[in-house]
Amino acid sequence: MVKIVRVNNHCIRLRYGKPIDTESLEYDIQNAEELQTLPSLPLEIEEKENTIKLSYIMGEATKVLGLGENVRGMNKRGGLYESFCTDDPIHTPDKKSLYGAHNFLLVAGDTPFGLFIDYPGKITYDIGHTVHDEMYITINDVHADLYIFQHGTLKELTLSFRSLMGNSYAAPKWAFGYQQSRWSYGTKEEVDKILRAFEVNEIPCDAVYLDIDYMEDFKDFTVDQHKFPKFESYVRELKNKGIRLIPIIDAGVKIEQGYEVYEEGVKNQFFCLNNQQEPFVAAVWPGKVHFPDFLNPLARRWFGLKYKVLVDMGIEGFWNDMNEPSIFYTEDRMQSTIDMAKQSEGENLNIHSFFGLTHAFQSLFNHPDDYKKFYHQMEGTLINHKSVHNLYGYNMTRSAAEGLKEIDPDRRFLLFSRASTIGQGRYAGIWTGDNYSWWEHILLNLQMMPAINQCGILYTGGDTGGFSGDANGQLLVRWSQLSLFTPLFRNHSALNTRAQEPFAFDEKITRILKNIIKLRYTLIPYLYSEYMKAVIQHGVFFMPLCFEYEDDFSSEVEDQLLVGESLMIAPVYRENAKGRYVYVPEDMLMWKAVTEKIEKTEIVEKGIHYIELALEETPIFIRKNSLLILSKPAMNVDNLDLSELTVLGYVSDEAVYVYFDDDGVTRNYVKGDYAEVVIRVVYEHNQFAVTIENKGNHTLRKLHLILMGPDGSREERELLIDQ
Ligand code: GLC
């Protein structure tokens, strides 16, 4: 039996059976109207043999966007995907899932529609993989909520979905500064050394990350006093210099007598249980661990409040990791694999037995059957992990976010996670996990951004320069020219890989990277303003071109993005390329930025262009009748001077830009405590007329305007801002 309700003008919900409440969405179901008959649906839905199957026939031109964080291009057609949060560090196109499970699709056929499947277990998507024109989605259950969005453009359908998600997470303003990470800067000396290099090279930076080695034996909420003596005063000393330390927190809690987190968790039954109702044991970084039962609200609150020990030492940001959860091995599987190896001892292994043995060892890591071995306590009943797998990382992050809010209600913390599902955007951001120093991963990073935003996760970015493998300077430069625009701009790399800090290569690369990072600080007024408007208005920050332009080319473009309302980006992602083809869907102002100085600008007409781009040039396209707001660079966000800003614009008729600003630290923006400066530029009779309207308190005193008109006209002027 299916129950149907109309959720809003675009959306109906079909409820099959009695689904688990994932709390992915947050809307008022009281306002939803119950429908007695099934309206016409864009796809077939069938309940069959304990599954729900959805099918759709795609026209030759149909594109399927979405699935958030996943492999392959923006158009998912041709691929086979699973939504099952997976710790898989090799992000190749044959993989089916990554760390997030994001069940939202936008089908761009003759009549576009959107689909969100609210279901916490595995779902498979065959999008024209088996049969070119056919899409099949299988849910191995008869309990699920299906949300279908219709009667609108791709952008309208996305915004309608976004409106059901509740309020988005707002990162603090300093989290828009450049951030440096490495597995690991494992001692105070190593952190100092890195920061000295930033200072000597005069490269701005806002945060340095502490990977697992800062802890005592990989125990959450501990700091190894030998490696980081007087940690608290060190945190404060760095903060005074504008640098925040960001520690990692892992999902697994080390089993060790005398370790408070372990003992409290066992005593209160806050860990996931095995089928004997004892805490389930798996192995991760510290060896044997228990997993906190984040689906149990009491355990969630308990773990969330543990962050206090680090907050009390002055920490203002965290990254939550290994929360798919990742399992290196379980004891019994390890034992049976060892037994198998022992039996093979002295044997003459042939192809089958040799690969059988190596496969047995390799598949110890995140074995799918290990996810069936443990249980959560949800509302008094035990639920097998596998059926709610995708809620784990999300609820770990929720635990942190709710805990941090209770610990320091006013402060905005930096928080992001590796695993996620839809709903997590209310609590935190994500980073896209363990990519590689491969050129292909610059493109993959770009392609995931709009799809992740569609799922309501706005604070996001990839490991710039690549996590695994050795980067070269060229790769890091080109990657940074993309990360320049992602809310999270963090350079992170793995143990035993080549050093990858901006000064780790040669002088030329250091100079180029320094300019790119300074340019980032110049862009912060625009990036932060666009991000915060997306937070407040339930919007998106990144969009594919087809959200704004309806021509056929725009729907084909897989390597360019719209960033906020004014910008289009087209980064270089091929090694040794001296430039690239760019599709310009309307006349735009192109700025080949080398430093923060506004030089090398020109109007580029609608069409396909080969744009030459030397290694140091970042292409930035300003849309017609749009404005870009820039500041002078600074060594960190706290030192940005926002009293004098530059406005760069291309105006053929009228451009209106709402510049948002707030204190960037507290949650006061929720109460409407923020400023909006409305900058209006009209171009008429070969002249620019500029008007400014102020709402709320801000620090802006002076604008330096650089305006370009359609016929080559250019004007610069200064404007004082009255309060
Ligand atoms: C995981 C994370 C990575 C981190 C490493 C060690 O692989 O994804 O970012 O550096 O663990 O903690």
C-alpha cells in the first residue's frame, strides 16, 4: 500500500510500508495534503519480491545529474552506482560508491523531474549501463519514502528539494581562508616548521590540521603531551597569530582499560552491539575499537559533549573521519583468513588458490558482511547496521554539531566529515575523501561540487593536490586554481607521499601558489557572501551551466561551473596544457588572474573559444550584468580589511549585487543580525550610474569600482559609503 502526500507545489511523497525515520529532511508534514489517487508519475514504480524497483526510459538526449559525491561525470548516464557509504581510496570510474550516500537525481529529459529516495540502506542505480536507454533503480526493501519533484526547471526542482532540508550549516568566516594539512604534522616542532615556512614565504594561511598522530595511541579526545607539550597554550599562541589548529576525530573508540571514553561507553551501553548483545569489536587505526552507537540519541549526546575537552583548550574546528564506518578487519574474519593461509602452507598454489588467498586478505578491509554483524539501539529495538548503514557518518557529525552547540552555543565551529548522507548539510560540510594526485581527479573534484550542493551540503572541497600519490608542482597549481573557489580550500596529502605544501617544490611554483592563495583572500568577500546567501536562502553555491542557460551546449558542459550568481570557472585540468577550450554561454568578462591586481581583462563573446592560459593564469569569467566583490589580500581572514572593497563588473543594462556580511563568528545571522549592501549599476547612454543601499551594520566605507560596458567602455571610480 502506498500513501501519497503533496509536500509542496513541485513535490509529492510516496510512502511505501513503514520506513525508518532518517531525519534527512526537516519540513512540516502537517502542511502536506494527503492525495487519494496517484497522480501521473514520470517513472514506473513496482513493488516486487521484497524490493521496490523504479524504471525509466531515457530519450537519446536525456541526462541524469546528481548522486552527490560519486564517481564519473556530472551526467551519470552509462554508469552503475550504489549508495552505500564506502571507504574506498581509489576513486576510479569503475567504482560504484564513495564516502557519501546521496540519493538525489535530476532527470533532464523532455520533461525534467527530480527524485529523492529517503532510505538508509543500499540502493543500486543502473543508469543506462545495462541497456543504453533504460534506467533501473533497486531498493532491496519494501519500506521507503520516494519524493518526486516535477513541473519546474532543473534549478527550480533543486531549490524545491533544498527547501525541505531545514537550515544549512554555516561555517565561520575564517574557514574560507587557506588551510594546510598533511598526514601528519605529528609534533609541535613539525607544525612550527610548516608555519615558519608560511611566514618566510609570506603565504597567507588560516588553519593547520592535526591528523591522527596528535593523539595518544589514536585515542579520540586525547592529546599526546610528549608531541604537543602545553597544548592549550600552544593553541592560544597560534590563534593570536591568526592560525587555528584543526584536530581529526575518528569514529572508532580504542578498547583500553582506564581510557575514560571506552569505559563510559561500555558502562552506559553507548556502543554498537554484536548478536550476543555485547559491544561489537572491529579494528581501525588504534587496533581494536568499539563504534559509538550514534543512532541512539543518548550515545549521540554523550559523544558530542566529549569535544569539550578540546574546545576548552581553544580548538574551534574538527574533521570527523573513518565514519562510514571504516573497518580494517573483524577478529573472526581475520582468524578464518589466517586459518586458510595456514592450510595453504607448503601447498603448490595454482592460479585459483593463490588469488583466492590474496583476495581473502584484501577483502578483510570493509567486508560487506561485517556490516551485518552489529546492531544499533533505536527507540528500544535493535536494528541491524546494514539496513541503516548510510546514517552512521551523518549521525556522528550530528553528534559533534549538537555537542558543540551545547558546549558553546554562540560560536560557529568549522566541522566537516568524510561519510555523509542527505540531511548532514544542516550540521556540517564534507570533504571528498582520499583522492589521488592524478589530473583526472581535478576534473572529478569539479564535477562532484554541484551534485553535492544539490544535496544541501554547501561547505565542501577536495584534498587539493591529491591525497595519495606524489604531486608535482604543476598539478598542485592547476588544482589550486579550482580550489580557489571551493568553500573548503585545503591542501592535504597522505603519509609517505611527496611533500605538497605550497613551498615544497621550486621557486617558480612557490611564487605562483603564493599568488593563487593571496587571490583566494581577495575573493573571500564574494565567496563568503555567496555561501552565506545560499545558507540563508536554502540555495546552492555551485551550479552546472544548464541551471542558468538552456542551450544544448550548456547541458553538455562537464568541466566548467557557475560559482554563485556572478562567476563561471573553467580550470585547466590536463598536464602540460597551455590553455583549454571554454564554452562561454553569453558574453562575459574574462579575467586571467595572476595576482590580485586586476589586469588582463577582456570581454569574450558567446561561443566556444580556445583560451590560452599560462601556468600562473587563473581564468575567472564574470557573467554579463554581474558584479564581483574583491578585497585586498591579507595574511589571514581575521586581518582582512573589509572597509575598502573593489567591484569588478560587466554591465550592459543593469547589475544588482547584494553583498552579505556578518561577524562570521557567531550564530547571530540566524536572528537577522547581518548586513546587506545592495550595489546597483545601470549602464545607459554610454554612462554608468551607481547606487548603494545599506541594510544592517557593516564595516564597508569605500568602494573602488572598475566597470566595463558592452562597447569597450571602461570606467573606474571611487564611492564613499554612508552608513
Ligand atoms: C583517512 C582520511 C585521511 C587521513 C587518514 C589518516 O584516510 O581520509 O584524510 O589523513 O585517514 O587519518
